[in-house]
Amino acid sequence: MGMTIQSRHISKSSLREAGEVVRGGGVIAFPTETFYGLGVDPLNVPAVQRLYDLKGRSPQTSPILVLIRSRRELRALVSEITPAAERLMQACWPGPLTLVFRAAEAVPSVLTAETGTIGVRLSAYPDVQRVLEVIGGPLTGTSANRTGQPPATTADEVERAFGADVDLIVNGGPTPGGLPTTVVDTTVSPPRLIREGCVSHASLRAVLPSWTA
């Protein structure tokens, strides 16, 4: 059965365990600024495949979001940063905005769902940053739910949805829920708004005044 760690009293040894689980190809659940996410090493193909199996969706349906600690980690994941993407990152990162980039060649096609693109977010949420810090690299951040079910906002909901299928649950208490993160595709010109969420269309247009999407 998967273990649960209380975020408010997270010890260094508990965080180390989260890192060991991910580095060993395992799956953790952890709180984000909206819902709980499922984390695996995004460059570990069997781990990413297991994530799709857990969620009950095909790798051909949609790419998996990746969370990063800093802009430095973009280099290994993306092959191009457009001027529009640069402006959006400067204005909105860290924050609840996922940007879709062209994926670097080294990124496994299972992660990009054969699209050649990758969604990346730099989160300001302290629990996310603490987990990423101990892992020492990027982590997937897909919502903790099986396809067709609502995303989990508590560790108990993760437990009910996945049970022992998740190796470790980092319990940060209830997450805010509400609107999901906003997703913008920067691989096209002008950028395309895929999903409006926490970051409003109006605030995006303030960053990119000529944008009419």
C-alpha cells in the first residue's frame, strides 16, 4: 500500500523518500496550487507509460505536463523558445500558466503523445518546489484522477482513486481546487489559448497586446 507523508511536518528523510521513489521509477502524488498531481520522472519511459495506465488514457490522447524548478531546466526539455513564450514566462512565471513548447529531441515520444510538443510549468507553490528540490529535476504534474473523474483536492481522494497504485502520497492538506491552470500553445504564431484557467485571457492579452486568440 502507498505511504502518506504530511506536508506540514515533512522531514528531510520523508522528502528523501519521495525523491527515491521517483528516481526508482515510482509514482508519487503531491499537492499543487490547484489539485493533487501525479509525479514521475518525465524522462523515464516505463514510468510515464505507467502514469498513462494509472490515469486510464492512451499516450496518443494528450501530452503529460512537466513541472520545473527553474528556467534552467527548460534547456533539456524544449528545442525552441519563441519571443511570445519569452514574454509570457517573464510576466507569468512562476505561476499557474502552462506553456506548450516544441520538445527537445531527447524527450521521449510517450511523454509528448507523439505530438513533438511538451507542456511545461514553473510553479510558485511551496510544496511543489520542495518536492522538485529533493528530486533534483523535472517532474510530471498531471492531475491525480482517472480519466473521466474529477481531479483530487485531498490526499484521501487520491487514496480512494488509486489506492496502492500510487507508491507515495505527499499530504499537503486540501488544495485550493477551483480553476485549473491556464494552457497556451507557443509553438504557433500567434500563440493559441488551449485552456483558460487561473490566468485570464485578459491578463495574457495585456502581456501580448497584439494577440487576438
